Amino acid sequence: MAITEVQKDGVEAHIAGGRLTINLDALVANYVQLRKRSGNAKCSAVVKANAYGLGAERVVKVLWNVGCDTFFVALPEEGFAIKRVLPKATVYVLNGIHETSVPSIAEGGLVPVLASLEQIELWANFWKPRGSRRPCAIQVDTGMNRLGLTVDEAIAFRKRNMREHIVTPILIMSHLACADEPQHALNAQQLESFQRVASAFDDIDSSLANSAAIFNGPEYLFDVTRPGIALYGGEAINGTPTALNPVIKLEARIVQIRRVSHGNTVSYGATHKLDHDAKIATVSVGYADGYPRAGSSAGVALRQCIPTGAHGFIAGRKVPLIGRMTMDLCMFDVTDVEDSALEDGWIELIGENILLDDAARAAGTIGYELLTSLGQRYERRYISSEL
Ligand SMILES: *Cc1c(COP(=O)(O)O)cnc(C)c1O
């Protein structure tokens, strides 16, 4: 078996308070599985927000090596970063264009996803005096009411473009509002609308499916799928673990063990009162590291609707976070953990034992937000058998 090698980034190991390990083999395995599930559709990768916080350059390189050549980002700057490492990749910019961004997007070789007739006109006007016309994609809003031409606008535009050759679209796409709730009625409604649009644009590729929609049936696949969260090990369908692999492991360094007798309180606001003689581990990760404060086990408004707060994992046990999380530190009740096990010095916050989405739910949020919030103070280790 190939040795798993490590590349490092972020803060150096010996001084870091937290350690974020990113398993690139798991990421690639997830991509391969999503590609298989995409059937005859081309499987792209959504790598916006620095590949959901995990490091876009490293992520796109390993995906490219297994044949992924199409990527989606939100903003031009994210696209340039990918073009620097993969000049031949097709990179779509989901957030569209505005007057001042057009030249950069055009010169950077990115493909803008145009979201209105005004944007189509901006793109057309940029290329008109230049003689050539670079490709674009067109976004259609089929019911999310976020971005895109209306269905009627898109179909009317198609007819006009056939006559006037205003722009050269290579992809028509839309996005589902409720893909992670497969039974929601809006899915079928959006699907039907998108089918009408896709058949109007029948000579170019069409794309509807994010991660969740890939699992919702072959009718959602069209020509190109656009998974994001599932690549990174997050749940695609709400509350339904898929067979995909966890990609990240987040660990915090234990900086102090305290013994505190019952009746005493822990952290700001003294909101957590100990009902037993406790052993408390203070760890060197806090909300400034993107570990959400709402995971505090008491005293935070959001917490009132969530029965249990965050947990860590050490020596085969789940241990609760207690008291309010602070900016750079938080506390876990490790009373039941042997002293010898604490000597190891690290507690898992997210990983195979504390799943990303469980950590997110404990803080009233979603895996997407947790991943994209992970801070800059971690030692980042990329493990892979192929670096
Ligand atoms: C973010 C995004 C995706 C990826 O969604 P996941 O739920 O992360 O798979 C796909 N398409 C669009 C338009 C997006 O904004």
C-alpha cells in the first residue's frame, strides 16, 4: 500500500493551536463516486470559497489528475487562482458579471455565468469591437429567486440569439432551492421548468444538479453535474449520511487540565455550573478559528433551541463542550477520560467520530458554513498517497 505523504500549509506544527488534516485521497474517492452517480453527465467540481475552505489550488490539482476539467467558482478572483495552476481548465464564474469586472473575466479566460439580459448585453458589447466572441453560460431562475433570467426570458432570448448571434452560450443552468429535501414539491416544479429551458437550448449542455440533486434521480442529471459539499465529505441530503468519506479532521491542542469541584462555574457569564467534581480540558481553538460559538453548551441565545452543544472526541469517548466558547479557547468536560489518555494532547473537534454535519447541527448551522469559516490559525496538513 502506498505511503500517505503529507504537505503542510498554514501555521507550523510546533506552535499551532489547532490541526486541520485534509485527506485528498478521500476527496478524490468522493469525486469518483459522484462521477459514477452522474451517469452519462460530465461531473464538474464546485470549488468556490477556496474549495469550501479546504484550499482550492490543491483540490483542483488532485481532481484534474483524475480527469475533472470543469470547475465552478463564485467570483473572478477565485477563478484566476485556478487558471494559474490549471490553465486549460474550464472555469465558470457563478456570480456573473458587472460593468467593471468584464475585462478581467474576459482576459482571464473565465466563462461567466450570465444572470440577466443586461449581463448578456454587457458581455456582447465587450466582444463586439474585438471581432471574436468568448463563450458564456446562462443562468435561469426556475424558482429559487436568487439569480438568473426567467424561464420566459431565456426561451425568448434563445430565439433572438438564433437570429442575431448576440453571444455564444456553451451551458444553460439553473439551481434547485430544495434539493436536500427530496420530497419537496418545488423540486418537481423546478425540474419541469428547467426541462422546458433545456429543450429550447437543445444544442448546448445543460446543468441543474448540485450534490443533493445527484442523489435525487437520473432526471436531474442533464449534461453536467455540479457537486460541491459532497466532495468535501458533507451531507448532501439533510440528515441522511451518504456513503461518501469524511475529508477533514480538525483537532485542538489541550493547553491545560484543571480539576474543579462541583458547584463551581465555567467560562464567561458563569453560565455552566458543575454538578459533579470535574476534570476540564482547556483547548487552544475558539470562535476566532471558525469553530462556532453557538456550539457553547450554555448561555448563547441560539443555543436555546438546540438541546445539546458541541462535543469533542478523545480516547474513544465523546466529551461535551462546557461553558461559553471564547475567542481563542474552549473547555471540554473530560472527567471520564483517563489522565494517561489526555497526555496525547489533542481532542478531535470534527472528523470520523464527530461528523462535520453533527458538529454543525450542534451549533445550529450547516456543514457548508462550518467548512467555509475554518480559520487561518491552524496547521494545515494535506495527506495523500500521490503528492
Ligand atoms: C454552491 C453551488 C453548487 C454546489 O452545491 P452543493 O450543495 O455544495 O453541492 C452548485 N451550483 C450552484 C449554482 C451553487 O451556487
